[in-house]
Amino acid sequence: MSDQKQLHRDTIWPVRAFACPVCHSFTPFEADRCGTCGSAVGLHLPTRAMVALDGDAAQGDGQRWIRCTQN
């Protein structure tokens, strides 16, 4: 295999598709709302799961998680 092909092969990373927890439509991880149903969503990093938000927070793991304000 050529060096260029090997470099390309070694730099491809798998991409994970996320689904809206309400309607199960594809939702990019950087989205703050589902494009299909409009639900407020966020990515819960410890579980790597998309969660529905109630206001600016979500309940999970027995804790209240708040939305990150960094953009």
C-alpha cells in the first residue's frame, strides 16, 4: 500500500450517529434541538447518549445536569 493510502486509512475515524431520545430521528451531537420534533436535546458525555432537556437541564444518573454555555 502506498504511503498516501496508508496515511488516509490511519486518519479516518469512525463517526457515531445520535438519535433524538423523543422521536428517534438522526440528531447531530452539536445540535441543541431535534430538527424533526423540535425537542431540546443535549449530549450526556459520561454515557455518550443524547438526552432530552427540560428547560436548561436534564435528569440522569440521579443528578441534575445543566447545559454547557460554551459555544
